[in-house]
Amino acid sequence: MLGQVAVNESHCHFRPHQFLAREDEQPESIFRIDEGWACRYRLLPDGRRQITGLYLPGDICEPHWALGKRPSQPIVALTNVRAARLSSTPHGSFSAETQQACWKNLAEVIERQTNWLVTLGRKTALERLAHLLLELFERMRASGLAYGQQCAMPLTQMEIADLTGLTPVHVNRTLQTMRARGLVELQSKWLRIPDLASLRDAAALTPNEMLV
Amino acid sequence: MLGQVAVNESHCHFRPHQFLAREDEQPESIFRIDEGWACRYRLLPDGRRQITGLYLPGDICEPHWALGKRPSQPIVALTNVRAARLSSTPHGSFSAETQQACWKNLAEVIERQTNWLVTLGRKTALERLAHLLLELFERMRASGLAYGQQCAMPLTQMEIADLTGLTPVHVNRTLQTMRARGLVELQSKWLRIPDLASLRDAAALTPNEMLV
DNA sequence: CGCAATATTGATTTAGCTCAACAAAGGTGG
DNA sequence: CCACCTTTGTTGAGCTAAATCAATATTGCG
């Protein structure tokens, strides 16, 4: 959907834990993730961590760099990542096509962040996990990476904890509850959702809440 | 800073609890808040509420409507609000000046939302309140509405609770702790911050975190 | 003055956290 | 292919920050 390799693209890849960007770095380009997962996060003085955004294949990383902002948070690969470096002219501008993709992506980011404010502010552990797994599945499906009712899910429980504002231990226990209730099947980095409707229910979505 | 009344502006005002926008409405224009406070929020099926954004004087409401999105959340006045209706041409486009303001605002919104993800995901009640009061003060100061170390603070404890993901009762108790520690003075809708540095400390901000 | 909204206080409960083992998986080098 | 070691996942026991429930003050306003 985002087109093949355009004129000024170059490819690069990253291993897990490698940085795509560091704080306050000058971003001379933005990426389109072609394969693998990455995230941005913030670390509190005492070590607490919150992941504030997830980049899946097809995502632009970071759209708002195109608005002239510089990274305020590190971005790190969670798996092996293959990405296209969308190059800019010397003046820091991008192709019209790229700008288009950025804005679309930007609007999605705001929408998703808003959804997560609600989840982190008001939802229980089970609702949070349901929201997360649902969102992952829907996003993977939207980019053609879901197969039937399943998709890859490479996150560790620790990473899930840092996304949902829970502890790893509690993530573990809550996932077990969800498995016991037949809400999800989750094993060896693979997610299956037997019944989308009941998972949606469990996520306490607002009527209006579209996840992608 | 955002200029005086431009050619195609018209003014309007709202009373507390009046809607500036409802869900799924077609927004034929966007607003610049000139006076008063408003917020957008989301309601869960069982009545839990999370406020997902606050509009203070000078803010654009909503910048991303200009990106062609329609409201996915209601926006409601918290106080008396005076606003300028920034009109668009029949084609839905805005003046260059307005677009400029939108993008600046948009970048700020993303930055602030990200900060709040961290706070809602990982911070204690006292840290949340410190973050909120600090942000309010800094934003008010940035638009020239702070007087020395104080500014207006019209929110009720219930509204503060819906912003910080806490219960009103716990907000009350935590504010008392903060007052006792000399972190804030807060009475009759007026906020005073005796020592910005210690409140900043109490908010557990990341080194990088600029609030406005 | 009287009513409704807001703020405060106390007593109790609970969802989720902490601490501490231990078990499985997975990758690496021999 | 196996032995080792690190990372990830699982389980148990106890603790605590914040929620809940229930009054009672206080404030502001018509």
C-alpha cells in the first residue's frame, strides 16, 4: 500500500535492543518499518519504564519528526527489524507521497494514544491486556500479517507489562486467567483469538473506539 | 500571539457542561479558546470516565480536525468559555496562518499525550497530581495567565480525578498531603506553587520532559 | 434561606505489587 | 548433539496504595 522502493530510499536493519533513534538526536531521516517490531519508551529517574508507542510493519517512525520535532524518546528494536530510510532533501522536506503517509499515520497515532490514555487511566489489568492483544491483532491484520484468527506476537511478558503499566508477574497471572476463559491462545510468540467479539467485550472498549 | 480577530472569525461562548462538539459530529470549523477551560473525554460502558485532553486559553480545539478527522470524543466546557470559530473555506481548508498554528499545536498535543501515558501507566497518585498541577501552571504561564507563582485552577476534585485516573476521594487525600508538605497551595479555584523545583521533583519527570 | 454541588473524614476491602524461588526455553560454543 | 547459561515464564506468600462505601461538612448560588 505504501508503494515499493522509491527513488531516495535505502534499507537498513536492526537487531533486538538496537536503537533506531536516541533521545535528542537530530533525525536526518524517518523510517518505514518493513519487518519486525520496535517501540519508543520513557524511563523514570528510578527505573520505571513505560512504552509509549509500538511500531509494526508499515508504520512510520516517527511521523512527527517530519513536523520538525526531534526525538524526545529513544526508539528501540524489539525483534529483528528491516526498515526503509525515507530520505529527505537537504532542506529537510520529504516527497509529497511520504508527507501524505506521515499525516495519515500521525492522525492514527493520536487516536491510538488517546485510546491508551483511557486504558491506562481507567481499566483493569484484564481489560488492558485485552485492549493490547486486540490492537496488535487488528494492526497486524490491517497490514496483511494476520492469518485467519492468529498473528505473530513477539513481545515478552516484561514488554507487555511496560506497555500496559502492570508488573510482569501480574501480566503473567492475568494472561493465565484469559487463557482459562478462552479469550486468547498465546504461546511461543504466537497469538490466536478464538472469538473476537468476546475479547472486544473484555477490553471494555467504548462504542466509538476503533483500534486501528 | 495568535493574532487578533482575522477576517473569517466569529466568536461564541459556552456555559459549563455545554458541548463544543459531540461524538461523530461533522466539524465544520475548529475553535481557538480565548477564555476558559474545556476538555475532551471518553466514557466507558459502565460509566468510568477518563479526560483525555484539556483545552486552555490559546489552544486549538481540535487541531487534528484540520487533518480531516471527525471528533471521536465529546468536548465540553468546564468553565465559561469564549472561543473564536476559525472558519474554513467551503472546501474545508484553512488559512495558512491557521494551519501553521494547527501543526504547532498538534505536535504539542502528541508530546503531552505521551507524557500522560507515562504518568497514567507508571506514576503514583502524588506524582500524578504534581504532574497535572505543574502542567497547568506552565501552560497558563506560557499564555501569560500566571501571576508570579500562581494561576487560576477551576477544576473540581472530581475532574482532577478523571484527568489523573484516580478517585475523587483519593485526590482529596493526596492533595492534603501535598499541601501539608508545602508542595502546593490550592484553594478557592486558585493555585500557588511555592517552589517549582520541589514540585517538579515530586512529579518524577524524566530529565527530558518539558511540560508545555 | 435552602438546595445542589463539592469537599472532607473514617472504616474497610481489594487489585495489583513486591519479594523470592524455581522451571522452561532458547541460544552458544565445544 | 549436548552442556551450559541467560532470558523468560510460572508459582506462592504477604503487603500496600488506592478503591469503595458511607457519612458529614462546606461552599456557592438562585
